[in-house]
Amino acid sequence: MNTDFTENFVRSPGKLNQKPALVLNADYRPLSYFPLSLWSWQDAVKAAYLDRVNIVAEYDDIVHSPSVNIKIPSVIVLKNYVKPSTSTAFTRFNLFLRDEFTCQYCGSQGEMTFDHVLPRSRGGKTTWENVVAACSPCNLRKAARSIKESGLQLRRPVIQPSIGQLMNAGRKFPPNYLHESWTDYLYWDAELES
Ligand SMILES: [Zn+2]
């Protein structure tokens, strides 16, 4: 199984402690969707203190410093517009999202691993075009063989998704945790979940 390639993926930014803030661009849309732009409360408070962001919504919790008491921001908006990235970050989550958390060989869902279509031992790269979500049985069955040798078949072409494609997939898989103050700025409508 491919377990040693994760270092090739973009790591998700920072460790988000409790009470993250949703970060909006100056146009009030999330700075990024995948990953969702979240800052730790420490970064959010600091940015507000430095006057780089406006606070749009807050948690009920208050942090104290010697001079000020400030409610922890739950939504902040950048004062200066940042041009959004047009390419999709190659992350573990985005790759699973592209494949809709579905094994690209047998279509099963559940616990997923990553599989290099052209095995690394044969020069296969860790790229959008060569890595797919796979269940453990298929991953084991394929092992270090090519698709042809393994007798497996890919369910669809393996390509780098557009932001729009990831957003469509994202509608089916909302994050587990969304603070209520974020929902005005996100597209994860409750109706879409049924
Ligand atoms: Zn499978």
C-alpha cells in the first residue's frame, strides 16, 4: 500500500485550535473553499488588533489581555482584496473530494486509501493525474502492478479538477463542523443534504 507519500501533499495550514474564524475576502466570499479558509482565534484576534480585518461575527467567549477584553471573532473579512487562486490545491482532502470518497476501482465507499495508478516503483508521480482514492482491498489487489496487469479498471479519467468541480463535490460533503455564524457566507445549504 502507498503510505509514505503523504509528505508530497500540501499540508493543511496550521493547527486550528478551538474557535476558528472563517476568513472572508474583501468581497465577503470565503478566501478559499478547499481548504475552507479558517484561522485560529489567536491569528484572528491578532489581525483584528493590527486593523487588517473587520470582525463580522463573534463567539460568546471573551479573551482578556492586560488592556483589552475582546470577543473571539467567528467571521472576519479582509480589508484588502486578495486575488483568489484559480488552481486547486493538491491536498488529501481535495483528492478524496474529487473522487467523492469513492474507490475509483470498485466504487465502494468508506475507509479510503490512496493509490498510484502508475506505481511509484515504476516512476509514477504523486500528482492529480496519477493518484486516486482506493479501498484497501483494491489497493492490495493492485499492489505494484499497472492497471492492465491488475485487471482493475478506473471508473473515470484521472484529472486535475477545476475549482467548480470541487465545489460541486463539496456540496455533497459539508465539513463536520460549521459555526452558525458562517452559514451566511457558505453554500452548504441544508436542503442539499437530503
Ligand atoms: Zn475498491
